[in-house]
Amino acid sequence: MEKASWDRFKHAFLVLLVFVAAAGWLYVIVNERRQNDPIQIVRKRFVFYPEYSHGVWREGPCTRVDTEGCREITYTVPVKGCGPVTFDWRVFPGDDADKTWSFDGTNPSFDETKYPLYAFVSEDSQFIDSPALGKPLPETCQLK
């Protein structure tokens, strides 16, 4: 009787071990895909402050660039005095997770150093806060 209990325990443990290993591999695969997602590449570099973190993200093919695989990322958020502001980036294909990106700026185009909208994350994962952090927003949108 004791041997049968031990055999059941070994089989149950083996099944549990297989499920845990499969879940681990699934996590690795999903996480790798997510890191190559163009929106995630931009989100790793631009962290919007809480009051501006509820905008709308969009992704589509690049319109002004003739590079195959180029993706255009936009983020639209309402800004006091400016209305809806759209941020534009382009993400270019690269080797594995080594994709490059460029920031095209905002539409309408304004001096972003006067608006505490986002922090930038450098290559070594350091937060670079907006120079306007802690200052009140201008009453009207100061276009460039």
C-alpha cells in the first residue's frame, strides 16, 4: 500500500514539474515577442507622468519612410491649453531586440521643455526627468 502511494506522489510531482517547465517556456516566448513589439520599444524609453499616462497608443506602417518593416507609433493624450497632442515615433527593424527608433516630436509642435509630460529612460536605465517637472503648465499652448 505504501509503494502505491509513493508511485502516485512521484507521478503527480512529475506532471507538476512538466507543467511548470511548460509555463516557464511560454513566459520566455511571450516576453521575447513583447520586447520586440514596436510600442513596447517606445514605452521602454518614454515614461509618461501619471496624469498623461492614459492616452491612446496606435501603430501602423511608416508613411514618410521607405524602409521595409518600419513602424510608426503614435500616442495621443489631452494636454491643458493644447487639446489633444500626438507624439510620433518611428521604429526601424534590426537584429533581434536591437531595433532603432526616432522621435519625430509632437503635433501640434510645441516646446516640450516647458511641459512636464514624460521622463526619458536612457540606455543605462536612468530616468531623465522633464526640465519642466514641478512647474505649472502654461495657460495656452506655446507652439514652436
